[in-house]
Amino acid sequence: MIIIAGQIKTKITDWVEAQQQIDTIVAAVEAEDGCISYRLYTDPKDRTTLFIFEEWETPAALASHGQQPHMGPLRAWLKKVEAQSALDRYVVESKGKL
């Protein structure tokens, strides 16, 4: 399993548009083959910071994700809000309950 986690700093000013963009992209990405989960959360202390957490079945699924047509509008919106990301990639060999 591949996990992507991190923060995206933005200059969001239109929160209605931001929520629409987030809702649209989460639904589209979660429908992709190999996506286990995809979440974007707003930091409650700083609404211009988004937290992202993604789980992918395989490296190939993650690679395919970046090539999907719905990623174009997301990239355009992220450019509009001057997004700066700090993301980490984790390769997980096993997963279990705590």
C-alpha cells in the first residue's frame, strides 16, 4: 500500500468554491481503480491550510491517478489559490488494528 500525506498551503478566499472543488475531486478520485481512500481536510486553526491523506493499493494505481482527466481542473484550481504542497510518500508493508 502507498500512503500520501501532507499539507497544502493556499490563499483560498472563496470558501464556497473551495468546498465545491474539494467535494468534486474527492468523489472523482475515490472512484479510481486502486484508490482505497482520498481525503482533503481544512485545518481548523488555519482555513488556508489543507491536510491531504491518500491510500493507494499499488504504485501503479498512484501513477495512474496523476494522469486522470479530472486532475486537470484540480491543478488549475490549486494554481489559482497559489497552493504550495509539502507531501510525503509512505510504502506500507502491512496494516493492522491498534
